[in-house]
Amino acid sequence: MNINSLFFIGSSLWLLRFFRRLGVFGIFLFSVLDSSFLVFPFGNDVLLIALTSSERSSVGWVVYVLAACVGSILGVLTVDLPTRAAGEKGLQRFVSQQRVDQLKKKLETKTGITVFLASVLPPPFPFTPVIMTASALQYSRPKILGIVFGGRLLRYTVEAILALYLGRRLIRYINSEVFSYFVYGLIAVALIASALSVLKLMSKRRIAMAQQSQR
């Protein structure tokens, strides 16, 4: 392993440990980012498990779970506001037409179930595209937020309980070299996916502006 790789792994672990040191506020802030436009697969789950595993109180995990759920709601709100305002026509600036067509078929008949599954299931099941499409199709905002909260509550509660049972084993794993590589991979995926999302959005905006100027 070269020096650059070691530096990148160290930086990745520093990022995760930084949020971990923030405790409840850390999981809350990370949840806001994780449920909005940040692409960081399993990052929030890893952080929640790390915090819960090191929690000595028998009820402390409840606070972490609730903080993660509330953070997710705020993150969803930051996605809902612009896509709801853009509507179905403007949705293509954020989501590919092929993905929109696929999600639209599901959301037109099973919106609640689709949003719930997106909130509960881990990647690669799409979360942000589902929220964007549901918002653009003007599905009830209170219902979206309520369903996401319920789905996240179920997911994070299960993870927290498992962390409590496996406690010490998880802490040893988090401090291991294997976990370092795991975080390294997550950060790499997050950076690449986030960069691609931003570039794609900027490209679509340029095209839209060019088309408007020609009219």
C-alpha cells in the first residue's frame, strides 16, 4: 500500500471518527447529509452502529436512533423542496429519464410502499431518486415525511439492537484494518458518485439554459 492510499484511509477514518466524537449531534448532522444529496452508502448505518456499540447506557441508543430519524426527515425536506417546485418536467435535471419512467410506474400505484421500502432497505435500492420522483409528482409532503420517519425508525432500531448484542465484537471490528479498507471503499464510492451527480446536474442546467436562450 502506498503513502497516498494510507493518507486516504486515514482521512476517511478521521471523517467517520469526527462525526462519532460529536455524539448525538454527529449522527443527526450526518443523517441530514445522508438523506439529501450526499452519496455515502452505509455511512450513516456504520456511524449509528459505532455510537450504539460504545454506549454504556441501556437506553442511550434510543436517543441516537431518534436523532438519526429526525436528521433523515430534514435531509428529505431539502430534497423535497426543490424537486416539488421543479415538478415532473424539471425532474430530469436531477434524475435520468429512464429512472424517472421506472419509478413513476411504481409510484403512481404504490407510492407509500415504494417510499417505505426505499427508507428501510440499504443501497443499492434507490432512496434519493424515489423521494425526488414522489415530490415531483406532488405526493403529499406530510405523508412522505411520515413514511420516511417510520421506515428509518424500523431500520435504525434493528441496527441499534444488533449493535447492542454484538457490542464488543463490533468495536474490535471498527478498530481493525479490515474496517479501514471498508471505510476506504465507502468514501471512494461516495466521492465518485457525488462528483458525477454534481457534474450531471451542471451539464443539464447548461443545456436547459442554452435551450432557453435560443427561444
